Amino acid sequence: MKIEELLAYAKSKGFFWPSAEIYGGASGLFDYGHLGALLKRRFESLWLSYFVDSSQDYHLIEGSNMLPEKPLVASGHSTRFNDVLVGCTKCKTYYRTDVLLSERKVSVSEGASPEEMDSLIERNGIKCPKCGSALGKSKTFNMMIGVSLGPEKADKGYLRPETAQSAYLNFFQEFNTLRKTLPLGLAIIGKAYRNEISPRQGLYRMRELTQAELQIFFDPESWKPEIGELSSRKFTVVAYADKKSQQLTAAEVAKMYGIPEFYAYHMALIDRFYTETIGVPKDRFRFLEKGGDEKAFYNKVHMDIEVDIESWGGFREVGGLHYRGDYDLTSHSKGSGQELAVTVDGKKVTPNVLELSFGVDRNVWMLLDVFYKKDEDRSVLTLPKALAPYQAAIFPLQKDGKLEELTGKIYNSVRRRFKTVTDYSGSIGRRYARMDDVGTPYCVTVDFKSVEEGSPEYGTVTVRNRDDKSQSRIKAEELSSFLAKAYAAE
Ligand SMILES: [Zn+2]
């Protein structure tokens, strides 16, 4: 699918579209519609149950979206959360200089200065893509979005640029409230805000985004997560140095890349989430090692989590796994004056942080890209059942009082446990097609045999399976337990 096709599909079915669209939309802001909100929520629940509920040491918290200035000075965001932008001298359109360069296949290192980028622009004769005029001088631009807190001489604040800071700011409180042990994981699903210079590609680069992040605080000398059955799992890693792609186990990655075992273990865990729990094909998932100046300076190890997304032109980042050392707690210790080193078993330690970070919006887009299939026969969203927005649909075969009555009765018997819809319009074939199109795994049909007293099929309904179109008859009263079994978490 192309970007425009995916956007059109998402809009026509009720997944997402630009905010304030009746006013022409707003760059980098999107609204989720009735199906998109459900899909997003299901992805978040799946993420939560897989990564957070798996351990009693991990907890979900919720931090405020606005923060005062001081913590963001301490974290380095005030000075370093920058992009380099360049404006057209004539039409005044602004571009991210590094994006402009990489679109022209000019390689530019992540930490390059505005002057270095300008000389690359000059050397390659790059002009304004919109009007062809000369570009001005590049300059750094801080991407945080400022807010005023309070009236008159208001205090300066910011919309948080990442959810991670809320976890670092709450570590000390939670450590002391909980059992004063490590590891301690704090997860946040929430909004982050970035004043992107040129938001684009649908949900890829947004000004308001949702992150799902787990920050694990641990003692680097003693943390050894139990790898168990994940030890034999092979996953794809692309090395920074030679860009070579290999299928390796966690132990092999740890050895070859010289990275800690706990890090490699989490790669296997993330691989299983994508390629097994969600069902992204193995060859469309990989880790991309970041090194040199591509890597944030505070990261000891940095791998992007990537999925091959056709509408975005290939492998794109949907998350990251970052070993951040003790940078975060050390910075906030200095900034706040609060000692954040803790004592565990008589030993003083400044916890290190392993960050599992996921862009929820990008993952929602990825799901539509990977699982929407169209051939001459039909179009179907083959989402894993756990992520399907609607869990079941119930139809009467035709317009008929008796059929409609039983349909309503069955609907009422399951709707509180399962997200269910009814549909009374159009042919049964068209109704199946509408449900295939939005990924509903089961369509339940009430036909004349269902209501014909004396018929062997009296009181039964057909259940049609989305994936193989097979149909089976079950007792209407057993539908709830049928769906419970189908949706039971593994
Ligand atoms: Zn221009």
C-alpha cells in the first residue's frame, strides 16, 4: 500500500485522520476515530500485559503531561533536544536540514552542526524543493513546546518531550514506597509533544504522539533476568559497523556485539512480542544497531526496533531498546539536589536504566500496513484476534421480524463481554465484506433454521471465521463461551 492509500483506508473505515479536518487539518496532529481508538487501546493493553504484567517488579504509573522547566534543564532537553532547520529565502518554507540532505542521498551524521550541514547543501547545490529558490542559513531549533503555568508572571513549563522523564522523576518515590529492591520497572503509556519542523508520512512524525515505555532500574552488577525458553530464539540484527544482517540468539548477540546479557535477553523478548504475539512475519522484523554519532551520547547500547512497512518505503523505526547507564538518575540528582542513589542489601548503587520504548501511533500504522490484504477476491484486515477492534458481529440473514428478534437477543447476551456490533443493511455478503475490511474475526448469522421450531438447527447460529471463511453451527446460548475460548489470552 502507498501512504495515500493507507490514509484513505484509515479515514474511510474510522481509524484516524488529521485533527480539525473541517478547518483543513493541522500538520502533525491526528484524531483517532471509533475503530482507531479501539485498535490503539488494544495495542496498549497487549503491550501492557506482555511487558509489564509479566513481572511483579514492574508497575504502570502516570505522570503529568506538563513539566516545570528545571527537570528538563537537568535532563539536557533545554539545550540538546534540537533539530537543525533551514528556511527558503523566498517562499519561507522550513525544512529539517538533515532530512533534506538524506532525501538527496547526501549522508549526514546525526550530530552535525548547522555550518557543516550548510556546506553540504552548498556542495550539492540543493535548493528549496517547493519553489527552487536558494536556501538560507541553517540554525538549531529546540523541539520542546513551551507553556505558561499560571497567570501574569507565569512560570515557564513544557509539554513533556518524552514519557521517560516522568519515570525518572518518580523513581525515588516508588522505590521507597515499594519493597526497596531492584530491579524496579516503571511503565508509562502517555502523550509526548515535539514541535516537529516538518511532520509527515501520516503517523510517522507527529507533534503529539503516544509512547508506551518501560524504564527498568537495576544494579548492573547483579541483574541477570532468567532467559528460559527465549535462549534458543533467533532474531535478526543488523550491525552498525558493516550493516550485515544476521539471525542470532541472545547469547550470540551478547558475545558478538559485546553487550550485556540482560540487553540481549530483552531483544529476544521484543522479537517474540512482534513476530509471535502480534504475528509480524519474521522477515519483516529486525533490530538495527546504532553506533558512532547516530547514538545518543548517554546510551551505552542503542538498537532501533524496525518493521518493514511498505507504505513508508521499507524498514522503519517503531521502537527502541536503550541501555542508558546511570545518566538519568545522576542528572536529576544534580539538578534537584536529591540524592537518588539507593541502598540495596547494604550496597549503595545509582541504578542504571534499560529503556524499552515504543511509538504507539507508529505501531498502529504498522498494524494496518502489515495486516491489510487485498486481492481480487476480497480485502481483509488479518489482525491478530487480540487486536481486532470488533470482536464479533451478529446479523440476521435477511430482513425478518423473527430473525431480527433473535439477533437482538444474542447481541444483548454477549455485548458486555465482547465488543460486538450488529448490521441489518445490505446483503449478507456485503456485511461479511464490511467486517473483513475492519478485521472482525467472527461473524454470527441468524438464519431461518435458527428460528424454525422442530428443526434440528433450532436455536443455533452459524459462526463464520474471518481468516478461512469457514462456517460452523453452534448453539446461540453457547456463543459467549465460544468467544471466551477464542479470546482467551495465551
Ligand atoms: Zn521555496
